[in-house]
Amino acid sequence: MSRPLQALIDLSALEHNLSVVRRYTPRSRVMAVIKADAYGHGLLRAAEALARADGFAMLELDAAVRLREAGYRQTILLLEGFFDMDELAWIEQYHLSVVIHNHEQLAMLSAARVRGRLNVFLKLNTGMNRLGFPLEQFPAALETLRANPAVDQITLMSHLAHADEPRGDASVAVQLQRFLAAAEGRHLPRSLANSAAILRYPETHADWVRPGIMLYGASPLPGTPAAELDLFPAMTVTTRIIAMQTLNPGDGVGYGLAFRPGRHMRVGIVAGGYADGYPRHAPTGTPVLVNGKRTQVVGRVSMDMLHVDLSDMEDAGIGSPVTLWGKGMPVDEVAQAAGTVAYELLCALAPRMQKVT
Ligand SMILES: Cc1ncc(COP(=O)(O)O)c(C=O)c1O
């Protein structure tokens, strides 16, 4: 028997979540964000389920090439553009679209001998201060692109720093207002919204929306469960109990004996640890399902194992099924208990984790 840990990827959940995006954004094209191996779900597997998207966005050139070679004909956008001139030949050959976010890229594009026509997403810094041209430099950048015969369609884009904050926060309004002011009169397609903005700020939807996390069934809105947004979890990590321990008062369990219940306690030892992508910093109390019922992780997560409290679960023992996150155990709850976000848990699955559909 092989180690029982696996991540089950639910393709119908991905498809369903794309339909939720469509429901919110009937007038926009949808660019499914599938960077980081589709947030840990597997690039080609996720692309197949999301094949009805109008485009795909990622930042790994090799992944973009693989996607094109797999036969996808939609827009494939490289979210960080290119890093050196050699990549432009690949970008041209595979008809990839690129973000241009700085002067170095503009200069490389002007100096390169691109014979085809490239679609460019020109990125503006409207306040997040991560990537993008400062607003005062944007008109010159746009003129440079327009003067470049290698450039075909230009789309204006920006990214929102605060879309997951409650409505009323000025930041989205301020970024949107700056973006609209820059874009005014340019008659170019626009793209701004990530998942949180898709759900919360319809005024940001524009021509292209760029959902990531909501496609995978996690909530982009802190405090709002994914189920309330009609999102289905696309990844369920399951495993089993592989050993049982009974703690007596005074006993502890795991490294450092960091958890000492001070009473009798049945503890299940679960196959799955931080070398699989379960967060080591998940504290005692992090929720987990055993036999479909909620209980908690106890003690320190180790490389290959973690421990769960089975004191109220007479029927649980070696072989009992465990869900670390996914169906029945929202990844957002596990992330919150571990002091992180679902994005990190999904993306951090280790290569040794078996993924099945
Ligand atoms: C530029 C850009 N657009 C869209 C997204 C998708 O964001 P989310 O997963 O929050 O929907 C990301 C993700 O980080 C991004 O960097």
C-alpha cells in the first residue's frame, strides 16, 4: 500500500467556479490566472477545466509554451512580461501576450527584431507600488509602444492593493479614479479586477477580469466563507491515520512534547507534514476532519506527520480517513488558524504530494 496522502483535484469545481466568475462579470472577458502551476492544482489539468476562459495568465514562460503546445488558442499573458531579450523569440513564436511594466522592457522591445505583432498589456502603477509605470511616465511609455511596429493590440492594466478590504475603503476608489483618468480618451481595452474586485467592485470589471483564487474555490474576501459565494473547493487533501497513541496525564506528543493535555487523550498520528505542504506553524487547535467530523491538530507539525485529537471519536483509529483541507474543511479556515492565507497553502503543496483527479 502506498502512503495514503493525496490531493484530489475536482475539475467540475473549477468549471463551476468559472461560471460564478461569468455570473459576476457578464460584460467582461475572463483571463484565468493559472500561475504557480495553477495555484498548485496542476497547469494542464486546470487549463482543461477552465478551457472556456477567454485567456490565461501566468508568469512562467515554460508553462506558457506548454499551454500553447497543448493546443490552447486563447490569449496567454505573461504577467511579469519578459526578463531578457532572448525570451522575445519564444514569445513571438508561441503568440504570447506580455505585460510591459518598466522602461527596461520597453527598451528591450524597441531593440529586439520582432517580426510578428505582439499583444501588450501596459501596466500602470495606480498606487500598489509593486509593478507598473508611474502615472506621469505612462503617456511616454504608451507613445513608445505605439511607435513600435512590433506592437499590435495594447491593453491598459493595473492591479488593486486593497480589493479584499470592506467596501468603503478609499483605496480601490482612488486607484480606479487614477486608472480611469490615465485611460481616458485612449480608446484602449482595460483590465483591473482580481477575484476580490470581481466580487466586490463591479465598477472595476472593464474589458478583462483576472480571477485567480476564486477559481480554485477559496474566498478572496476575509470573513466571507467561500460557500457563501457559491464557490466549490477544487482541491481536497486527504490522508489517513497511521498510528494511535494514548496520552496519560503528564504525557506530551511530538517534537518538544509541545502539547500536553494534562488528561487521558487518544491521539491519532496522521500521514502528512510540512514536507508535503502542510504548514509547520499550524498551531494546536487548527481544524481537521477525521471520519468526516471536525477535530483539531495537536502539538507541532513534523516533516511527515501531524497529530490529531481523537478524544471524542471512539470510532476513529488506524486507517480512518482524514481531510486536511478541501470538501468539508475550508482551506480558508485552516489558513486562518495557521496565520496565513489559502493562496499559500494551495501553492505550497510539495512535489511529493500525489495529485489525482
Ligand atoms: C496581476 C495579477 N492579476 C490577477 C491576480 C489574481 O489574483 P486573485 O488570485 O486574488 O484573484 C494576481 C494574483 O496575484 C495578479 O498578480
